[in-house]
Amino acid sequence: MTAILPIMYLLLMLFLAVTALTFMWRNVYSINKMLNNPVDTRPRSRHPEMQNVKFGDELLVAKFDDNFEDPMYKALGDRINELEELEDDDEDDGDIVVRI
């Protein structure tokens, strides 16, 4: 009776090891199968305004860079710089009061 328990334990461990290796092999096999035959799982839908556009058609493109000479753009940049300077000036007010 005492020799049966270790044998059952070893058989159970062998069964679990074989089962785990089988699951790992099947997982690797299915991953390799998917990589050899890729499937687009998230197909891109076309924007409704681009439905009639064919490959190779010319499109209008507008590019903006930092050197854009618009007075509104310059005024906005100046205002941002002014606010950053005001924020830096407000840091040394000493408005925290500590009472003991």
C-alpha cells in the first residue's frame, strides 16, 4: 500500500508534464500557422468621403510647419510666452503662512 502512493504521484506528475507540453506545442503550432497565413483581424473601413477615390488619384494636401508666417499664429505664440513669464514671476510670492 505504501509503494502505490509514490507510483501514483509519479504517474500523475508524468501525465501533467505531458499535458502541459502538449498544450505548449499546440499553441506554438497554431501561432506558426497564423503567421504563415496572416488574417487581417481588424479590416480598415474607408472614410465615407473616400469611397470614390481610387489608388493613384491626386489629393490636395496642406502642410503647416513652425515657420508659418501668420499674424494670428505669431500673436498666439507671443501670448503663450507672456503667460509662461507671468507664471514664472508668480512663484516667489511667499504666500504660504506657517503657524506653529
